[in-house]
Amino acid sequence: MTGFDPDQISLPKANNFIGGRRVEGRGSAIIVRRPSDGRVQAELDSVDADQLAEAVEDGQAAYKKSGWAQTDPRGRMKILRHWADLIEADAAKLAPLEALGSTRTINEINAWDLSYTAETIRFFAEWADKFGGEVAATTPDKLGLTIAEPYGVVAAIAPWNLPLVMAGWKIAPAIAAGNCVVLKPSEMTPFSIVRLAELAIEAGLPAGVFNIVQGDGRSVGDPLVRRPEVAKVTFTGSTATGAAIMTACAQTGPKPVTLELGGKSPQIVFADATVDKAAALVARAITLNAGQVCVAGSRLLVQDKVADQVIDRILTAFTAHRAGPTWATDTTLGPIISEGQLDRIDGIVKRAITAGAEVLAGGGRATAPQEGSYFAPTLLTNVAQKSEAVQGEIFGPVLTVQTFTDEDEAYALANDSAYGLAAGVHTGDLNRALRATRSLEAGTVWVNRYGRSNDFILPTGGYKQSGIGKDLGREAYMANLKTKTALIEF
């Protein structure tokens, strides 16, 4: 059954958004392919250097002249809430546009992505009138104040794996706090974000408060974060790119950064866990979006007493998946974003096999109804702790399995990683669960579940090479404000 006809989705030629309107880029054209079948989706019109400067300067002018930062906070809140309503009402247009060029299936987008993006905006809209500073404790003859103010222009760079959701994480707290945003989406998933900007203008957001520039990292992303008008940078993506952005911000600022980077997250299953539930959660945590999620639970650490039971149930879950295009409603395993990324995943798996790993499931391309970049859910055992498959971020549906005998061994294996984005713990012992949350070196620890909920108040972010700062929560809103100290003597 087909959710929509991909060939019936038309794309405007102009896909930059500057000053409240679509603008055709004058930079180099980038071929954008549909990962579901490899066909050319469109040519992306990148901005040139002058247009990039115009977008940033327009954001700065909007910050100073539009009055957005000085708008009654409840007025900002109302506009953002209206924007969220328009996103949900636009599902018939926005969902196919998102599915067409991404790895997200039409079912997932309609069931989760659109409402989650709208709710992210609503959550941060509510913060607009909740914090403006504090009165400090001083001597009685003085009044000490810390006054919260927006930074001005925030540069945001969003990834390709969940285009709308990740863009929402970046733009919502920044705009709610009174900033203007210049966003660079991934050049692989550039189109749905522009529709998001059009809906923002329809909701009443002043022109220039939210601009979009298209292009690759080298020609657009790097010069964007280096612009002197940019006061803060927020990025989600690879650790290597995050380090390059941090360097650029140090060289041209210094300016603050929020970085959500790579992950290699462990899922620890103890013998006292409910085996069926734990196995189902483990399987979903590595096959969701075909493993193309920063927090993908890519390392299974299972207590030796129940290892065979857990593995058997995961294998059953893996074989139940149907690979297919994002526009088909019966697809349960979407594509890998590109052939290049699929080749990278395949190379890591092949090198693991050569080094002695045993393949219990998958191990190569998945069978799908048409040409495209699909990789089968893969389970690898007999992998060395220091191997590339265990230590490196694969970003595909590849799960490694290791066993342990006791808690100390489990935590030692889990923490033996350069990353620290997330971790999962499956146990029926509350004391053990609490010990695990203390022992694991990760920015998020899920117990008897794996994955985010709609509790936007809970921040997300990593330890070690998984990043700096937080998305979501109070922390994300506060990260988009700077504070000024005032001391008044009576």
C-alpha cells in the first residue's frame, strides 16, 4: 500500500529563506537524491558568499529593528504557539515533503515527528514569560540584579537524520528567548525546513527573525559560524565536525556553542529484567530510523545468564522488519541516507567479520521492493572491546553483543568508550537501577525504557566526546540568554 506518490511532490526552485521570503541561491548547485530509490530529487540552490552575508546581516537588523527581543513576552509566546498549530494543520503538505528526501517513513512522521516538532515549539514558547533575571542577595543599601538578554543572532546547523525535529530543537529555544536564527539544514535533507519558515511568517514571526541558508559545510556552514555578527552557535552532528565548529568559534569570538555530537550508547540487560520487554526495547533502539539516531543503542551488554534468551528474541524482532521506501505505509525499516553512508556501514561490518566477529543476523544490504540504500538489521557477536565495531559510531542498524557476569564488569564495559551520549539499563532491581544511573558516564540514562518521551522539561546532551551543553529543558532556553549584572546603590 502506498502512502503517497513521490513523483507528485513538487519542489520550488528557490529554497533559501531570507527576509521572510524564498530566495533563489546564486551559489553552486547540489544534487539531492532520494535515499529510498536513489533517484535525483532536485538540484539544491546554495547561497553564495554575498547571500550568506545578507542572511546574517538581515538577522542582525531584524534583531535590532523588528522589536522581536523587546516584544511583550506573552506576545512572543502567542506567535510561537500559533506557529505550532500551523505545523500540525499543514501535515498533508509537510509530512510527504519530509518523507520524500529523508530516511523517516510517512507513518513515523505523521505519528511522531510533526507533533513532536510542534510540541517543542509550544514548550519553549511557554518559557518566554517565565524568566527575565534575578534579584541578588546584597547589603541592604544596594539592589543587585542579573538581567537576562538574548544574544542576538544565533547560527544553527541541523542534521539530516530527523530534519524537522532537530531543527525544532535548535530554533525554538533561541527564538522564544528573543534571538534571531540563521539555520543551515543538511544539504541532504534541505526542503521541508523551508516550509517550516513559511509557516512561521504566516504565524506572525517578523521577517528576518528566522532565515535559512542552503549549502554544504565547507562553503556555507563554516563561514556562517565565523561571521562576526553571529553571537552563539548550536549544532547537532558528528564529533569531528563539532570540534571544527568549536575551533572556528574560538578563532572568531570566542562565542558560546551548544554541541550534540556522536554516540555509542550501551544497553545493559541484567538477568532480573523482564526478558521479552528488554529484548523488544533493545531491538527497537537500534532499528529505529535504521539506526540513524545519535542515541541509537548500538552496544548490547547482556548478563551471561540470560544472553541466549535475549539474543533469540532480538533475532525474531530483526527478521520481522520490512525494508522499503519512506512513502509506503507498510515500511518498517527505512533507507540509509546515501550510498556513501551505506558503503561505510558495510565496510565496518566486513572488517569486524574479518577480525573474527560472528554474524547472527543481517551483515549486508537488505532486500527491498526497489533500488535504494537499505541495510539489514545486523547482530554481531564475538567482537573485541577495542574493535572499530564496538568503539566507533556506525550510524546504521548494527548491534554488537557482549556478555558480562556482574555489575562492575557491565559498567566497565559500558564506560569504556570515547562517547557518553546515552545509556539504557534493564533491571527489576530498583537499587541496581539507581547504582547504574550513578555509575554510567552518559548524559542520559534510561531505565526499563530506551528513547525520549514527550517530557520536554528533561534536557538532553552528552558527556565526553558526545558534546557540550544541552538541548531541550530549561537548560536549552537559558543557553540562549546572556546575563548582565546591575548594582544600584540607594
